[in-house]
Amino acid sequence: MTQGMADSVGERSSTKQVLQMAVSTLDTLSTLLGLTVLSEPARPRAAGAPAPVFTLDQVAEHCWRDDCWVVLYDRVYDVTRFLGLHPGGADILLENAGRDATSAFHGVGHSPAAADAMRPYQVGLLAAHQCMWTK
């Protein structure tokens, strides 16, 4: 590798580290200041309007800190604005981001009240052919 290429690789590496630290700092400040609750809430559907239906592939596209969806009991939730509020921390939600998190949710012993508390975050339903929990 030439010296110019080595310098370029080193610059990209340090730039990436600086950006990662900046993002981490912003996430921490947002959480400390409670800015996650200022995010726009999910818009309620009109009465009688059918819930949107998503496939697991569509849910999998939402696997980021700034766009985090999970599936619980065949319902799809956008938990992005809940990350900083989760009593167990954001990391546990991010571990399951973009996936069916029902086993993890159930496995730690969440109460029925915890499942009810998720209602404001529901954005739709899982496609019928991929449902495991409803008949």
C-alpha cells in the first residue's frame, strides 16, 4: 500500500471514530434531556380504518436507533421514541430492532399492563401468513 493510500485509510478511520463519538454524545444528551419524548407520536387511524399490514421483511428495514420497529404478539410497533424511556435501557430494544421480539418480551416477564402500554406505539399488524400468536 502506498503512503497516500495509507494516509487516506487512516483519515477515514479517524473521521469514522469522530462521527461515532458525536452520534453517541447526541444520543446521550437527547436521552438525558428527554428529547426522545418530543418526537412526533404515531398518528391515530380514523375509526374503522384497517390497520396497515407489514411483512417481517418490511419490519427488518427499521432496525436503527433513529428508526426502530419490533413485532410483539403479531403487532408491529415503532418504539423509536420509547428507546430513551425503556426501564431496561435502549440497548435491549435495539438488540431486537427490526425483528419479532415476542420471545424476549415474554421471557423477561413483562406484565399484561406492559403490553397494554405499548398501544400508543403500534403502527400496524404482521401479515397473516407470518403470524404466530393469533388465530
